[in-house]
Amino acid sequence: MLLLALPLAAGFFGAVHPALDSFAHFRAHLAVLMGIAALPVFATRFLKVGAVFMLAAIVAFATTSGTVPVAGLGMKYGPLYPVDPERPVYRLVQLNLRYNNPTPERVLSMIGQIRPDVVTLEEVSDLWAKKLELLKAAYPYSILCSYPHGFFGVAILSRRPFADGTSPSCDRRGAFALATINFGGTSADIAALHIGWPWPFPQYREIGGLTPYFQRIGETAIVAGDLNAVPWSEATTRVAKAGGLILMPSPGATWLPFGVPEFLRFAGLPIDNVFAKGDVEIHSIRTLDPVGSDHLPVLVEFSLKPKAAEPEIKTDLAALVR
């Protein structure tokens, strides 16, 4: 129990050092294992010790739910709004394609069936760039931000036009794409994001390097991507703060290593995350069926608040004449 408690506790101090934040990604797993380890202790004279560790495991697991932010250590999600029948509902699909996905036709088929208004994609390799050309007729507005070596990249595909007077943009590493899209007369920024693995890999530095790009995101926006970070991690908190964003409810485990049976999906990691801000109202976030990647597609349904009508200015002609 103690061996499990040490890394579990370390994960709550991710703001101190990124090495500690690496433990946070496995908080749910460590909490469950510690709870299991505590069960046999209840049959010994160390009953109270087992009870303390079991309670700690329950509290730690609760902080991953987004509903029990204990002492500010848990992540609080933004709200989901009911659908307003008088407003159009738009769809966004977020997916890490997997650069060497062996079944790209499943991805193209999924997009054709769902017909989302916008698609955000990661690990867009040179191979995928050619495959995505097949969607050009259905998604004529797009931006592809290539990784320097053509291995990874991010992309945004849209059935709806980019807002007049705007141009989509990329960062220098092919990790961030930003486009302002016109949704029936109301514009919103859409961003695709891909961040690397946690410490000892350069996730911490990458977020710092992307901060100036996060600050370019407009007042109304959706940011979706593969953060390689769970919602309750310090890494995700840094992204939210840098862009003035609100993290939305997690759809559950979106990543599962290749070779692990699908029925163990619950043991995967929820590292594909969605943020929003401004006049965006998210209605639902859910995963879709596997398409050959080690990530599941994530479907986001949302609406945009209508622009406030400008007040009418009535002129009293008689008063003007006087």
C-alpha cells in the first residue's frame, strides 16, 4: 500500500515539477490498485490502517471524476447545455489518426457517415495527407500544419468557410493549427492540438513554447486534440490557463495501446481532450467506434449563442426640428 501511495501522492504536486505530474496521469490506476491492496488488511489487526488507505484511494479516485475537486486538486469541467431547438447544432470530430494506421478507409468512412462540420486531426503523416485529399470535395476548407520531417502534423478540415478577412495559421512544429470558421454568420475559432509525452519527454517545454499561440485564440473557440495528458494533470491545467479555456467533460478513455483487448478500454487513458470558451455551448461529448488508430474518435456536438441584436435608435424628428 505504501509503495502505491507514494507515486499516488506525488501526482498531486505536478505544479512543483513535471516529473511529479507524470504520476498524475496514472492516478486512477494507482488509486484502484491501492484500494485492492488494502482489502486483505481488513482481515488483520491493522484494520484501521487498511481503512485509512482505502479512504485515501477513494478520495484520490474521486478527484479524477471532475465532480469532486478536493481542496482544489481535482479538475472541474465546464457545463453541458441542453439543445435549443431554435439554434443549429454543429458537429466536430476529434481524432489522432495514428501516422501508420493500417485501415485509413475506416477513418474516411466514419467521417462520411457522421458528416461533421469540422474535423480536427493529429499525427497527419505524409501518407495521411494524400488520403485526406479524397475528402477535398466534401471539406473544401482546410489547413495542414506539417511536422518538419513529415512524420506528424495536425490538420483542420471544414465544410464551412473560413471567416472573411481571416487566414488559418500554424505553429512552427506542426503541433497547433488555428482557423476562424463561419458557422452560419457567427464565427468561432477552432484549433487542433498535439502535445508530446510527459516527463522525461518534452511535454512541459512544448506547452511553454505553444503558449504564445494559445494566446492568439479568439474569445469564442473550441480547442480539441491529443494532449498526451489526462484532464486532471497539471499539463492540461497549463493549456487551459494559457488560452483562457474551460476544459469540457471527458468522454472517458480514448487511448489504449495496440495489442490490448478492446474490452479493457476502461483501463486506457483519457488523453484526447476538448476545451471551449466564449459563446460556445457544448451539448455532448462522446467516443465513437474504433477506426484502426490507438485513439478513439471523439464526437462533439455544440451550438453558438446568437449575436446580441443591436438596440434600435429612434429619432424624434419633431425634437430635432425644435
